[in-house]
Amino acid sequence: MNESFLVVGSGGRLGRSLVDCLARSGPVAGLDRKHLDLSDGDGIRRVLDPLEYDHLVLTAALTAVDHCETHREEAFAVNATAAGIIAEVSAAKGARVTYISTDMVFDGTKDGPYSEEDPARPANVYGESKLEGERRVMAASARNLVARVSWVHGPARPAFPEWIIGRACEETHLTLPGDKLCCPTYTLDLIGWLDALWRTPAQGIFHLCNSSPCLWRDWGQACIDLARENGIPVIADTIRPVPVDSVPSFVARRAKNTAMETAKFTAATGIHPRHWREALREFVVQSPTFSRYKPLTHAP
Ligand SMILES: NC(=O)c1ccc[n+]([C@@H]2O[C@H](COP(=O)([O-])OP(=O)(O)OC[C@H]3O[C@@H](n4cnc5c(N)ncnc54)[C@H](OP(=O)(O)O)[C@@H]3O)[C@@H](O)[C@H]2O)c1
């Protein structure tokens, strides 16, 4: 592809890796919070107006779910209003926008994984604001894409795997929700799936995540088991499951099932996302983040 890309959110976990990967095959520019504050609508127009690009990928968002719950206006300004302005400016240039959205647009009442056809009914303010962002982006141009992702992790910025492995190196007794089902998404896989979609005329909403839903507790257990296998000095053993509603630090409600199916993506591209365990293994083995936990095998 020789089309040019602009990544809004290049300081974040997905945005940073996306800029690095896209730079290997063509022109790409990134904007982080320093260049573009999404809470400033006029500023967005001022920054984007002079820029030329074929694709804009909006990865930036107010992602702190509990903060959003108590800062509704800020959540909607960043996740919905800014997305709408970005999509309008981009549509006027004839550029396509890909809006990275979330599994949290679902309320968790379905028995089984969600498809793109299922009605979205968010259980918290973060999910509501992202759903409104999806609507505004699609209203600006039917050519746009919405990619719903979940439990995002990858090398550019620590996420849940680094957090749970870090805790497992310091504490023996750990708990995690054993009644929350979701699908982990490895950023380096996600970038390959997005690239495949951009090579098709696909438009509208797509679910993109690694295959096979898992419980939060089982994801955490896999993280610490892989860490131990890779020489990281983990002292925790079996993670005890607890109800998600009992986690004292959660302000926003977490839906119990937000697993997503990816059949629509497979039909569009022929790609079957690999199992989350395979992606996690690759991440834990290869990520430089984990090397600081590894005991030295030789004198420095
Ligand atoms: N992480 C997940 O588990 C998860 C799950 C489902 C969906 N998603 C979606 O996936 C996308 C990428 O997530 P991620 O994991 O890469 O998140 P991330 O690392 O938190 O990146 C989000 C970026 O948005 C930036 N940002 C926040 N408020 C901003 C503002 N007012 N103006 C400009 N930039 C602002 C942040 O800047 P700072 O670095 O300066 O804070 C950060 O760089 C997001 O759209 C998110 O909603 C993520």
C-alpha cells in the first residue's frame, strides 16, 4: 500500500506500535497529546486542516474506565465529540477514518460471544462515550471503519500482563475476577488485521481480537505461568477467583461477558485470529519489558 497514514494517539500502546509498523511500508505521521489535545475542538480543526493523508487511525481515547464514570463530560468530549470532528475534517479531504472502539459497548447479558449485529448497550460511561464516538465517525462517512478491540496488550506500553506479573513477583496470594469473560487482543496481531482490512473495501464495524474467550482470572494465571516458565522470579502460585462486582477499586460497572466473535473479519480477509495463549506466549517471551524481572545469569 502506498497510501499515507496519520495516527492520532501515537503516544499510546496501540498508536506507538502502529506508527512503528506502518513506517516500514509507507508514509506515516503520528500525533500525540502534545501535538493535539482532543478536548479542544477548535484545536483539532486547526491541526488537521493543513495535513494531507489517505487514512487517519484514531487510537487516542480517555481509556481510564473508572475516571470516565465520574467525568462524563470529559469522556464524551474526548471519545465522542473529538472523534466526530476528526471524522468530519477527514471526510472533507476524502480520507478514511478507522476508529478504535471497545467491547465495553456491550452490557454483558448475551449468552455467548457478541457479533457486530448484536445491539450495543453499554454498562458504563466509558462504553457510552465510545459508542457515541462510533456513531459520529460512521455518520461522517460510510467508508469509515470501527474496530472494536478488548483487553489490549503489547510492547509499547505496560498493560495487564506486566501489572499481574509484577504483582506475582512480590505477593504470594493474588485474586482476579473469575466471572468476567473477554478476549485479549495483542497489538502486533491487531496491526496485521487492520492492515488486511485496509487492503479491502470493508467499511463499518468489525470485531478484532485474539480467538477463544477467557476468564480474567485465567488470563492472569496464564501470564504468571508463562513468566515463571521464562525465568521471571514469580512467587505467586494459583490465582484465586473472585466476583468482578466485589473488586473494591472499581467505580464503573464491568459487564461479565464482553467476548466478541470475529467471523465478519474472517469473511472479509480470510484471516483467522490466532488463540490468545499463542499471542501471549510470544509477547511474554519476546517483550523487553519482562527482561527486568529476569534474574541475571552472569555478572553484569
Ligand atoms: N487498553 C485496552 O484494554 C482497550 C480495550 C478496549 C478498547 N481499547 C481502545 O483501544 C484504543 C487504544 O488503546 P491503548 O491501549 O493504546 O490506550 P492508551 O495506551 O491509554 O492510549 C491512549 C492514548 O490517548 C491519549 N489521550 C488521552 N486523552 C487525550 C486527549 N485529551 N488528547 C490527546 N490524547 C489523549 C493518551 O495520552 P497520554 O499517554 O498522554 O495519556 C494515550 O496516549 C483506545 O481507543 C481504547 O479506547 C483499549
